[in-house]
Amino acid sequence: MPDRESIASFVRSRRTANKLSQRELAEMAGVGVRLVSEVERGKNTTRMDVVNKVLAVFGKTLGLADVPRIEP
């Protein structure tokens, strides 16, 4: 699963590439401007459902990815 910094970078770059303001992206995603700002800053308390709403504008979603297991 991508870390919050890579998600922040992805959202910011896709938003600017599509010439969207944070307000426009927020309206498209059905979230507040503050939440878009928090996603773009990689704030660690942002809820996954909110991140998924923003990512859905770009046809993406958070999901499970295979990684090496850490044995206890």
C-alpha cells in the first residue's frame, strides 16, 4: 500500500495536471477543501474513506498490496 507521502504527491500532481483548484477537486469528490489540503499534505489522521473519495476522482482507490510478512 502506498505511504501517505506518495498519496499526497499523487493527488497534488494529478490535481495540478488537470488544472483543478483544491476547491474544485473538493467539490468533485464531495469533501471539504480542508480535507483535500490535508490529503495533499499527507496528514496522518486523514480517514481512508475521505482519501478514497479524493482518489476516486482520478480513478484510483486505496487497497491491499502484497508485501513480505513480518514474523513475530
